[in-house]
Amino acid sequence: MRRGALRSTPYARCNTPDAGRWMHRAICVLLPAFCILIGSCSQKYVGHSAMDSGFDVRRTYTVAVMPLLVRSSGVGLDAPEWDQVYGFLTRRLMETGKLRATDKTTIDRAVSLHGFGQQGTVSRAKARAIGKELAADLVCLAELNTDQASIVTATVDILDVNSSTTVYSGSARGTNPVSAIAAAQYALEQATEMLVQKMR
């Protein structure tokens, strides 16, 4: 076989110096771009989580889950639907096996008496006061921000009622074009993932 014929085969073309340089350049350009794309997508769904190093994950605690603070820019949902999300968050915390949730009716009564969450604001000091009143060790504050595309950003903070310590904080974003409820539940699941994993 002539040498010229060998150079004309696909295998030979891939192993020419020009082909090698082209492939090297393509990898150098495409790989960083791919990593940037994956990173930017990940930030949309999993945000930030942190736990206080002094928090004893082996103990059992009573937690008072405060009513959800919902900020909506276009997604209209009735109170029972957000109650469904509240119930999901409560069950999610109980998945740790070490968090016992205070009864929602008891919390609602205390919240009403203290005017907690009125005008769309949440006082951490007031939340701690309610937690102490209910003999809870911790209080959980959760905020949900929704938009017209059923994208929900969830922020979850768990506070020690006897100090100024935030023992856990997590945030995440979920999206579901069909259901804002499903998006909210996914975001809350991701926002509490580190807590559940460490306390199990």
C-alpha cells in the first residue's frame, strides 16, 4: 500500500499533527465552558448550607416550626396549599430522628398572640421568645420566594432559643413548571439535606 493512501484514511487523519492540535484546542475551550455551565446550573438548585460546629447532632431536640414566610411575585396559592408545604418541612425535619416538632395548633395560637410574621417581617428575637414559651429547644424559620415561572427559593434557619446561635442555615432553589408546591418542597428538601444527613 502506498504511503499516500495510508494518510488518506480517517485513522491517519486523526493522528496528523494538525488534527492533534485542533483536538487539543477544542478540549481546552470546551472543557472549561462545560464546567462553568455545570457550575452555574448547580447554583440554581443547590445553594448554601452550614451548621454550627458546637451543635450536638447526637441529642434529641424539640423544635417549633414557625409559619412559613412566603413572598410571591405572581404565583397565587391558597393557605391550605402552603399548609401542605409546612407539613412537608415538619416531616422533613423529623426525618433526622432527633427533632420532635411542636404541634402546629399550639404554634399557631402562640404566633397569633405575639403577632409574629405580620407585615411580612420575622423577628428572630420574637421567634425565640415563642420557642421558650412552648418549651422548645430550637425554632425553625423558613422563607419561600416564588416567581411566575414556579421557581421557588427556600431559606431555612434553625435557632437555639437559649442563645443567639443559628445552629443550622440552608438555602436552595427548585423549579417545577407545573407546580409551585412541588418546587417549594424540592427546594426545602435540598435546603435541609445537610441537616438530615448529619443528624441521622
